[in-house]
Amino acid sequence: MDTAGIDISGLKQMEAALTDLAKEIGAKKATGIFTSALNEGAKEYEEHIKENVNVSKYARTVKTKSGNRVEIRPGFLKSRIKRKASTNRKGGTNKRFGKNEVARVKVGVFKVPYIVQYEFGTSRQQANPDIRNAFKSKTTAAVARAKAQLKKKIMLAQKRIAKKRAEK
């Protein structure tokens, strides 16, 4: 499976602000803010993939490994395009998160066994590289959207903290 890790540079001030927030509101909530910002940026990829995926006009019946016959409806592939976000709240290294990973957002087609043939093609079917094209063309837009969302969330959290301090 292809993975696209994105390093966002130029975020030293936001990183410092997020670290300060973690001291005030807790590391778990700060990582949640970061994950939600990444999830917002990932919407850019999801929207682009959904716009460009081919939808068949006809339903077709296929045979499963166990021998059962299953009908695949038009739009099945499109309905399986999703975002999945997870947060490393404990901060450790485990099977899901590597070293220094705080959040992970996956965007793609889930639970579709023929996605590899669709994306890369076969000897009889041409490739439809919708997922790869989305990652190539929408990376800057996704990063900008994630930055804007992170900035917005940090500002809102700082306002809440300032309001709580003023009440005391």
C-alpha cells in the first residue's frame, strides 16, 4: 500500500502554541485538536477522489472466495471512499503509531477488494489512478486547509483559557 507522509514546515509558532496549550488543557486534548485539523485537511483528498472516481451504469454479480454470489451495485466504490483519523493519546510507540507520531489520518477506498486492479489496471483494464492523482494535485491545498484549521482551533482554545483565567 502506498503511503504519503506529509511534513508541514513553517509551523514553529503553531507548534509552540500547541505545546503551551498542552500544558494548560492537557496533552490528550491538544493531540485531539491536532488530529481534527489533519482530518479537515484530509477532506481535500476525499472530495477530489469522490469527484473523479468512475461509477458504473450497471449492477454486476461476482463470485466470492467462499463460492457465494454477490451483487455489486453502481456507486459501491464511491460509497467506500472515507477518512479514518486516529490519535496517539498515550504517546507511545505501538503497532499503529511509530516514533514521534501524534496523529494519523488515512484517506482512501476501504473494504473494496478490487481497488488495486482499479487503481493500477490489469492486462485487460486500463488504470484509473484517482487516488494517486489526488495526492499529487491536492497536497498543497490539503496542507493549507489543515494549517488554517489548526490555527483556528488554537485561537479558540487560547480564548477559552483566557476567559477562564479572567473569571478567576
